[in-house]
Amino acid sequence: MKKYLVDDTAYYVNAKGAGPILLFAHGFPFDGRLYEEAIDRLASRFYCVVPDLRGFGQTPLGSNGHNSLGYPRVKMGRFADDLAILGAEIACERGCKGSKVFLCGLSMGGYILLEFARRRPQMLQGMIFCDSNATADPPEKAAGRVYLAETIDSFGVHTLADNMIPNLLSPHTNKEKTEVVSKLREMITSQSPQGIAAGARGMSVRRNLVDLLPTIDVPTLVLGGEDDKLSPPELLDGIAAAIPNAQRATVSKAGHLPPLENPEEFADAILNWHSSVSWPK
């Protein structure tokens, strides 16, 4: 993995391919390994940039990964700013300073994607919004995230994985793809309690960005698994309808994590969308 200085921390990044820059933002509580198999296919069209987000995987939380009281917290805007810095650094490295980027965000990464679109619309060439939503947490869900942040040290990441996995994957994956279940479990249990706490607190205070959707003026693909319980197809249908000229695609035999459960179909949906749009030269 490559290492890039991003503000007060070092971002660890898996990068491969050729073409326009496609940045990825993973979900919670995962890391860049979520997209490993999908980028093998996407690298034929894009320069895929897959970071471990601040506090996850190999990327340290940094001093800016805490709130004013010193508790671990990374707001969605902080993640979005990190990705903007990373994207600009990589564009300079590749000799295309100032060029726009594509951004793909899944679940928590979708919240980050919308914050990026709100803060840095001039940097976006196109968006891939996956298995996520645009609303803020209702009070009871926000409180649950704060409770997780406060108790993860005693609760334990293994228990967190046990509780999360059944709702993340499709019935097909849970039954037929034991290797995917094992990879997901290892990915979750390898995360630090501090990083999990930081992400949970950050999501609990995220903005409601439903009103942003009609203002998005870049080509957008809204993508999700057919068996997603957390961001069901009808929710994503509504998001696609709210974004001008958005396209909608569904990945079969996948729940909340299509790039892990069905990476070929996930990647092909992105490639087909990209081929269908007339991009400026």
C-alpha cells in the first residue's frame, strides 16, 4: 500500500489501474479491503484509489479524529475533507493537477460522498452512491451509536461482528459464500475500538442531506444489493428519483455489501454506467 500525508495523519491507500481517478469511501466498520476484488475489474477503466479511512485499517486516527473533549470522533465532513486532500495529492502525482475525480461511497461512505458533494462540488466528475441514505439518524439510532462508542472497549469487536454480519449479507452469501463471511468477520474484528468509536460518534451527528439531492449536477449512479435490509431497494429508488438524471442499478445475490458479495456484477454496473454517459473531454 502507498502512504500519503493527509493533514495530521498518514492515509494508507491501495491504488491501481489507469484512467480518470476513482476514489472510494468504505462503510463502517470496514476498511479498503471491502473493494479489493471489485477494483481488479474497474482498474481497466479507472485509476482506482482505495484508502483505509481515518481510524480504520492501517490509517491512524490522528489528532483531528477526536472531539473537543478528547473522545474519538470523526465527522463525515472530516472524512470528506481528507478525501479531497488525498484526491488533490494524487492528481498532482499523476500530472493532472486540478482534474476532477469520480467518487464511490458505500453505507457510511455514502454519507461521506454527500458531504463531499456539498463541500467540494467543483471537484466531482461523477458519483456512485451505494447502499446508503441521505437522512440524519433519528434520535434513538444516534443514541445507539453513541452507546456503541462508549462501550466498544468492554463490548468487544468480536461481539460487534457477531451482531452485525447477519444483517449485512444476503441470504445467498450467508449460505453459499462462507469465504466472504469469514473475510468480513476478519475485516470487522481487525478494526481498533478507537476507530469504531470515532466513526460511530461521527455518524450520530451527521447532517440530513435530503435537500442536497435535487441540486446534484454531476452524473450519478445509485447502486445497491437486491437483498439489502439496511438500505432497501425502494429507499434507493427514491434517492435516484431525487437526483437529476441519476441512473439506478441493482446487484443480484447481494445485501448491504455488493462489492464484497458480488464484486463482478458490482464492477460491471459501474462500467456500464460510465459507458452510457457522454463525459466532457
